[in-house]
Amino acid sequence: MKPSGKYNPWYLRAAFSLLFVFLMLITRQARSAVAPVIQTVAVTGGCFLMGDQAGVGGYDEKPAHEVCVDDFRLGVFEVSEGQWLAVMGSDQKLLSERGPLFPASGVSWNDAREFITRLNRLSGLKYRLPTEAEWEYAARSGGKQHMYSGTNEEKMLAEYACSKASCAGIQLPVGQKKPNDLGLYDMSGNAWEWVQDRYDPYYYRQSPRQNPQGDPFGINRILRGGASDSVNGQLRTSYREYLTPTVRRDGVGFRLLLQGR
């Protein structure tokens, strides 16, 4: 067939129309998304003895060593399902869904990082996961010699922590137990919390004193705090657990940090 003299690229016009509609939808979604409120508490930095101080911990909690951290702000609560949904929408469903006030559970380390990336874009702030040292310093209410977050007495633990003994393995909404002396809830129990660091069982033998960042070469990422199905020993402020960063497991969540005060 002989082509007409008029150039009529209909497929290009259709492609541009589809692109225009897509951009409009993305813009509308960005405008409608609102960053959830993350309640934080100011934590004054300082130096403390990190690791097993009571002689009951594993080899990866030893030796106890002095560490110093800068000022930061830490989430009063673990990130909740409601906050997760506000940021992630339907893009990434949680492994376990119990209700908007429960911890966002069944989250991999990579999932937590994606949440933080999107939250920072929405809020204009710079949230991140705490380092292991920052987490332990805060769990110890500013570096105190507390075996558990909020108390040094195992007989008092049920007042501060949802665990296998106190909750029969049933997770609670955030903030149902007593906070520690900094006003932080559930640092022991309810849900494991991802931290920034890679796991190295011997890291404490070579850890720097100022703002340690963890092993730069490891694969697994560290979990802290224990969960609602954890035994008391796993709720200790020095207890270390780990998983590969892609694993989603029920009872695993996270808490957010803002640098500075």
C-alpha cells in the first residue's frame, strides 16, 4: 500500500497519553500520602558499659566494654501496623496482621529499610534504624546497669515486658506495659527489633569506643529485645539475636531513630 503523505504516528500519541495518565496517578498518590506521626523521645548521649555485665550471657555478649554514643531521638513505641500501612499501602503486606495498634510484625530488615526510605521521602526527615549500641544504651535507660529494659529485677519483669511468661506468647498492642526510665515502651519483649548493625559474634573484642557501627563485612543483621514468645533470658538488654536481612518472621518488627536532639 502506498503511504499517505501525512505522517500519523498513532502509537506514539497513545504511548504519550498512557504516560500522562500514569504521571497524574503518581502525582495524585504522592499528594494524598501523609507521613504518620512518629512519637520520639530525646536521648542524651553518653558512655556506658555495653554487653553482659552479670556473667549470664553468651560468648557474643562478651567482653563487656565501654561505648559512647551521641545524642539521638528514639521512637517511644515500635512501628505499628497502622504506621506501616500509612507508608507502604498495599505494596508490602505484613506477614502477620493483628490490628493498627499492634507492632508491624513479620518484617524483614530489607522491608524496614524500604519503609524508612519512603517515610523519609514523605516526611522530609531522616529516620533510620538505631545502631546496636544506641539501642542498648536506650534500653538501659541511658546506660544504666539494667538487665532488662526498665528494671534489674526479674521478679519485676512482667510489669515491663510482654513475654512467654507474662503474655503466654500473645502479642499486645504497643505501649501496654510500663516504659523504662526514658519513657520507651516494649524495649524488652512484645516484638524483636531490627537494628542497623551486621552480626559478628566476636565484634565486642574489637569494637571502637565511639559510636560503633558493627561489623562492616557480615551478612546477617542483628535483632534485639525479644518478643511475646521469648523466654526471660532473651529479654535481657545485652542479648543478641540475628537473621538474614531478607527473612520475614512473625514477631519481628523495628523502631525508628532520628539523629540529634
